[in-house]
Amino acid sequence: MTDKDQFPSPDTWYGHFVSYGETDAMGVVYYGEYLHLFERARSQFIRERGMSYARVEEKGIFLPVREACCRFRTPLRYDQHIWVRCAISHWGRASMRFAYEVRTSDRKDVAATGETEHACVNPAGRPVRVPDWLKELFGK
């Protein structure tokens, strides 16, 4: 998802400066760090809608990642300012999929795209329907 007009809505933009510890021996962002960036953007997405993920868990809903993917397009480097865009791209009965774009500081160039799919489970780890309050919170 690289076209601004095709990205799901509502969305969130998470701003970040690449730290030295996020880079590898070649001086670019280590591939595993992208999942951390996705998590930070996803947490901000939830927080901007009026609730922290910790509160979601307190209400008895857990959203473990069951699938993740990332497509790398342009390398990112130490101290580079980036934006991570996040939104829900698909709702399942007991799951949801978040879409991500990692963009340069001007938000024009796409450095990476990705998705994470999350199961909706209770505290015992059993799948449950996505509750209506969560759908409303996330803007469905």
C-alpha cells in the first residue's frame, strides 16, 4: 500500500528518529527493527483513539500477532527522521490486520510497507469475537 489515496482510514502517523542501536554493521536500519516501529505506530494508533493497549488488556482483550510481513524499498540510516503510518486494513470475526507505511521525513517517499495480523483472544488465549467497543474505538 503505497498510494496515499488507497491507505485505510482512520490512520495514525508516528514520528521517529532512527537511533544508532537500530542500525546494523552496514549502517542501515536492521530489518528486525521494522517490527518494533510497527508496534510503536500501532500503540499510538490505539492511544490516539482514547485508550492505551494496556487498558485494552485490562478489559480482557489481547491482540497477539499471528502474522507479520515487511517489504523493504529504501534503506534508512542513523538519525534519519521517519514517519510510520498505521491503520486497520481488514477486520475478521476474531482478528484484524494493520497496514503500515514507513516514509521519509517529508512523507513523500516510501521506505517500507508492511502488515501485521492479530488474533483477538481472551486472557486464557482462546479466540473471541472482536468486541463492539473495540471496533468502535478503532473506527470501524
